[in-house]
Amino acid sequence: MEYAQKTVETLNDLVKIHNDRILGYERATKEVGEGHEDLKHLFTSFIGDSHKFKMALGTEVQSYAKDIENTTSNSGDIHRTWLNVKAFFSGHSTRSVLEECEFGEDATQKAYKTALDDEHLPAYIRDILTEQEQNLKAAHDKVKMLRDQEKES
């Protein structure tokens, strides 16, 4: 039963990370200026991905007869506070928004790596997480590429 509890905790941690990611991209969508409909569309698609991933993770948590976490992570709260301070000083340039997004994607990548390093995960859950991680890595790389292309405002 100990392994089941650890699995639920790991999955719920990832649910929290996706809650953070959704909030981050909702905020980023509001922060990018006019004329950046392509970025807003991209961010909205990332929000959709996180909702889809949360549903898959939540289904597994419920299979253990446990509740799904609907909060954000402590590190996510700290990250959002840092973003608020940074945004105050940076003036919400497109580059700074993309930098914030990349920072969030880095945190997501780290959370998935930590989860996949846990030996207690059943193989079928490891498969789910590996597939999600690959999608999230592509999102990270896309944000990084866009950030690198954006001139400093």
C-alpha cells in the first residue's frame, strides 16, 4: 500500500504543476501585447495540453480511490510571486514574457524528471508520464526558440 500512496503523491504533484502551468500561460496570454495573436494561440494550446494531461493524471489518482489535488504547488506560488516582481520591473516585453514561460517550462521538466526517477511508479504510469514529458519538452523547446528569436524590447 505504501507504493500506491507514493504513486498518488507523485501524480498529485504533477497535477499541481499543471495547475501552475495553466495559470502561468493564462497570465502570459494577457501580458503579450497586441499583434501577438500567434503567441496567444500557442499559449492557449499549452493550456489545453495541461488540462488534458491533468485529466489523465487525475484518472489514475482516482483509480487509487484518492482525491485529485486542485491547488498549485508551493514552488509555483513562489514562482508566480517572482514573476510579479520581475514583470513590474521588466515592463512586460514579449521577450520577458517568453523568458517567464521558459522558466515555468524548466520547472515542469524538472518535476517530470523527478517523477520518472521514482522507482515505485508502475510501468503503465511511467509510460503515460514519458509521453507527456515528450510533449512538454517540445513545448519548452518551442518557447525557448521563440524567446531566442525575440529582440530585447
